[in-house]
Amino acid sequence: MRIVKDRRDFDRIFHEGYRGGSHLSRVIWAPSREAEGRVAFVAARRIGNAVERNRSKRVLRACAAEAGFPRSGKDVVIMATPHTKSAAHADVVRSLRLSMQRADDAARKAGA
């Protein structure tokens, strides 16, 4: 799995990206400059202390491959919510798929 690491790429995704979310995850994607897509996992400080944030990111990483990430041609940032760390695996996978579908719908509405 290729990871988004560069700050400029994060800024580009956050400013140009299409957003979707649910109560267990948030997704922002932007067209990738490469054919192969990349993904990043984010847990903000409001999620909790370092242990809770790391647990949330581990949960997201474990569920992302099953949910079909990374998507070819898309750079995706997956963000945890306060409920991510304690959710069941299947629920997080379903949430990631739903969040991505909502982001894709937003892109279609915008004409992308």
C-alpha cells in the first residue's frame, strides 16, 4: 500500500478533494498525479491521547485494504472519528465504503 507522505500532497488533497463521511470515518480524495493511488491515515488530537490515536489509525489501516483502498488514480486521506477505535471491524469496513461512496457522489455533483 502506497502512503501519502508529503505535506504538499496533503494540502492539495484537503484543498481540492471531495469529501464524504460517516460516524466511523471521514474520507477526502483528489485525483492522483500517478496511475497508482495512495492513501494516508489521520487521527486528530481531539480523538484522544497518543495511544487512542494510534489505535484508531491501526483500525483504519486494517480495514482499508478490505474496503478496497488505495483506489487507482486517487490520493485518499482517511480520517478517524472518536468512535473508530472501539468499533467492530466489519462496521469500520462498511463505514469506509460508505464514506468513499459519498465522496464519489460529491465529485459527480461537482462535475469531476
